[in-house]
Amino acid sequence: MKKVVLVFTFLLTISFQTNAQWSDISPWPKDRTLSSVYFVTESIGFIVDQTGLIQKSTEQGEYWNIVKYNSDYGLNDIYFTDLNNGFAIGDDGHILKTTDGGNNWIELITNTNKNLNSVQFSTFTTGFCVGDNGKLIKTTDGGENWDTLTSFTSENLNEIKFTSVLKGFCVGDHGTILKTFDGGNSWSNISDSIYSNLNSLYFIDSDFGYAVGDSGLVIRTTNSGTDWEVVQLDSVIDFNSIHFTNSFTGYIVGDKGTVFKTTDAGFNWILKTYSTQETNFNSVYFSNINTGFAVGTNGRIHITHDSGNLWQWRNAPSVPSFKTINFPDSLVGYVTGEQGLIIKTTDGGLSWKILKSDLEINFRTSFFINKNIGYLGGPNGKVIKTSDGGNTWSFLDLGSYQDVYSLFFPSFQIGYAGLQGNWIYKTTDAGSSWFSIPVINTVMSIYFLDTENGYVGCNSNNIGKTTDGGTNWTWSYTNVFPVVSMYFLNVNTGFAVGSPGNFIMKTVNGGASWDYINTNMNDWQNQITFASNTVGYSVGGGGLLKTTDAGYSWVHEINNKVLYAVDAPNVNTAYICGFQGVIYKFDKNDSTTSTCDETINILPKDFLLQQNYPNPFNPSTSIQYAISNMQFVTLKVYDLLGREVATLVNEYRNAGSYEIDFDASSLSSGIYFYKLQAGSFVQTKKMILIK
């Protein structure tokens, strides 16, 4: 396996509108280089990357969950000795071990700071790692202790493989080939007049093996490495990984999306795919004879289901979306989301730690009383509680299997949960026991001013009010359906949001009546909160709104981002989270950001026309585009005969990102084209109307 060296250059090219004081603090990397892919069974596989992520699939590589993340070092290889025990190795001598199938990982002590590039075990307890500058280490107790062996080379060692308990091989830079016959206790250098870097090797049996390297180098041995011959391939591409599915069928992958395949034990190789895209494959692995994976730069994973004849690429396994965010103070915060993910920060988002809950569900709601005590809720009546800052979690029995949509605790002992159905659940003993109270509809949001006075928003256009701790409710009707979030400043003044999101509801008489404040935002609203009596935030499908005048007017601070949750521990600090793991922080006291109050544009880097969504559509669809400087813009729709059927934009537009809805109710089914022209930039895309 080829060692990937990354030079990180941070460039700000954000194509949405934001205030200068909002910064991206998400723990997830923006650019990913996938280092290695490995499958323990046909269903269970792992990917490690240069940003420290370990992702696991239990569904044949179709879906992936994050099981480990660190931002301090990259990971280069992964290997499992059985279904439960595995090792991930990386830069600066780091080795991680799991004993529960990759769900939890612990750091091992190696006494080296060299980058480790490859790991393999010859037995359940005996394993080896190789790395830069000839580093070669061995364990005989399952990784508890590691001893340094003499490799007789200072070259970088890139991959190690054992064909038996006693016989092993290693390849590295400048044609380095090492061999052991005594279980790795001693190694001899058997390099054979080869000067190119060797990046990967694979042995079909104890005698017959291949090694691949830079500039299209492929070498073969048929006598356990005593002699090597060059196999001629019509390529000068760097080869980075080789893998065989049986004695005859094998694959080589390399830079520029190159894949070679053999079906005759490597005597002949056929080029199966070559891409001019900047996708350099670093690792290839087949989970069975038909299904294989190739991973590399640009966060891309290529998959084949027909023995490597056809390959389809997709982006790296996506990171989960964050659905809830809670900051009990300005530094300690919790963010939860899909796949049972819980992360925590104690330094205002500078660093994050993944917490374990033993639940692979999509958390929908959360509530933290303080930085140690918190509750999370999700589908099928699942509610969990922590009393120690997320280190441990306990399950609470609500007596229902309906989905949990909202949680609120006005005191340490008294709490409420909104579930699917015409019930709200209440606890008076900190969640140990619960009882149900009938309400008019599914409760989507809860807000209590104290233990007696509270409000609920329902999955209909209803808002309920109680003055006796939920025993009795009075109901009012609104134009919001459903009411997904509420916030009250005092007993009289409160706010509610939901769908549609083009207005925010406000009451000044304790919910007796509601006024509608226009937001000019077409998408739904997900959550509203206030940092003070005047400063508040609301987030939703169209981004972030902010008010500084107690909700009388709202300004767009972030556009074109799907945001799910917001929390503001004080007027100087706020946090938001959303789709595909985004987290942003507002820090008014951050000296690295501007202190002006005006909204500014961070301009798109390039002109861009996006594919419409949905597509096919009936009868309306959305079209997004971006321009990097002010231009006269036209966006027109044409039929198959080239006749103009609609003009969507025909005016000067400032630099920025835009979205426009196209209603085709008056058109017949068929194929249409939409064309964007902005100055010299012209681009056309196809869309399909199906009625």
C-alpha cells in the first residue's frame, strides 16, 4: 500500500451567505483521502482515512457508520484477526485496537513516533507493523506490547504480508523487499535490482506472489521471493494496491482511477477502468468474488458487483446529519444526530469527543439540565439519560413504543416527553417513572416557564397551554402545521415556528392570540431560541434567521443551508447544526473574525448551475445556481424542439447563490432543458416532467 503524504492548505471557498462572525467548527474533515478498505465478512467492512476516521459497514458496503474519529493523526491501514479483534494503524506510531467488532477502539503503546503504513497478523496474537525509515515492530500478545525488530534498511516500508506462521514478506521504497522464514524474528533484504518504490504485495500461495509499485511496476516471484521478474503492463501509472480473490483472479489499482484485472494468475492483465479525474486509488479489497471496493483521494469509493468489469463511484461514506444541539454553558456542548451519534465538546467546539450510547438510531430531540445531566429521545419510545456528562447512558422506560419528538425538563425531577399519538408523558422523579396525559394531537414541541406553566405545539395547527403542570390544557389554533418549536421569554411573550417557514408566530398575551411576522424564507423552520429578551435565532431548511429587537424583525444570517437545531448560551455565543454534520459557532468576542454587524457575502468561487431537484418532477422543481461576480443573468427553459417555454430570470444579479422554483403545471410531460447564461458563462441541463 502506497504511503499517502498530505499537505493541508486551508482555503475558504464557501458558496453560501453568512455573517462574518460565524465559523465552521464541525469535527468532520472537509477533504478526505481514504487510505484502506478491509472486509471481515461479506457484510462487515471498514474504511480508514487520512483524517483519522474509522467507518464501519454492516450492509455489504452500502451504508457506513462512524465508529471512531480523532483529528490528531491520520490512519493508514486496518486489519482484523477475527470478527471482533482488529487493529488500525497510522501516523506517528499510533495503533488502535478493538475487541468488539470495531464499535469501540483503544490506543496501544508502541514506543515509536514513526508513521506506520501496514499491519498484519500471522496468528491471533502475533502481529507486525511496518512504517517509515525501515520501522518494523512485532507483538506476540495481541498488541499489548510491541518490540522493534531490525529491518536492515532505512527505506520507508509500505506493506507487509505473511503467507504462513513462519514466512512473511515486506516491500518498500526504492525496490526494497524483505523476507522472513522464522516468524518475523529475523529479516533479510532480498531486493533484486529494482529501484522504483514498491507499494503493495500479495501472495497467491507460499511461493507465488506479486508486488506492485510506481511507474506501472509489477514484479512476480514463483519461488518464495528468491527471484523476481518484471511483468510488462502498458502503463506508467503508479500502482498502489494489489488483491486476489482466488488463485487466478486478481486486481491492481493505482493513480487516476486505474484498475487492472487478471483471470490467469497474473500472466495477463486487462485494463478495466481508467479515469482522468483526479482520483488516485490507494487500496482495493474484494468481499467476495463479485463485490469489490477501491478507495482513494477526493473521498471517493468505487464499487463493483460483477467481478471488476464495471465500476461505479460514489462519494465517501457520508457523515451523519446533526439533529439536536445543547450548550448548557458557552464551552460545554452536546450534538446528536443520525446513526446514534453523540459528540461532546468542553472547549467551545475546538475539539470533539464521540460518546457511546449503544443505540444506532436517529436522535430527534434532546434536553440538558446542566453540563452533566441530559436526556435524548428517538424512535420507538427510546429515551436515554446521562448524569455524568455523557460518559454513561441509561435507558428510561416510558411505557410506550411510539416515537419521541420532544423533551423538556423545567426542574431536576419534573420532565415532559412528547410522543406520537394523543398523549404527553410526564415524570416527577427524574425519568425513573412516567405517566401519560391525554392531549389533542401528537406533541412536537414543549416549553415550560416553570413546573406549572407550559405550552405544547402539536402535529396539527394547535398550541396547548397549561397552568397546572399538564393536568389540564386550553387550545388555540394557528396557521403553522406542525408546530415544531417554541420559546417563551416570559409568561406573556413567546414564539412558535414550523411549516410553512415564511413567518414566525409571536404572542404577547400568553398564547391567547398569535401574530405572524414575515421572514421571506420559503422553507420550513425547525427550532427557535433566544439568548436574551432581544436576541434570538431560528433555523430551518433555508438557513438561519436572527433578531435583535425581540422578534419584531428577522435578518437572514446564513442562507442555503439545511439547519436542524440552534442553541445560544448567551448573547455573545450561539451554535447551530444541520445536514451532513455541519456545526457553526457565533462568537462575538472572537478576535479572528470581523466585529461589524452587517451581513456580508462570502462569494462563490465559480459560476455554477446545479441539477434541478426533484428530477423527474411533477409539477414543480427547484433550480440552484451561483455566480461569482455581478452579471446580467438569464435562466430559460426550452422544450425538445428548442422553443422557449419559460423565462425564470432575466435581470442583473449580484454575486451569490440563488434558488428558484419552476412550476410546470401548464406544460405537458416530456424532456425539457434549462439554460443559464451569465456573461460568458453558459450551461444547460436536462430535466424530466412526468404528469
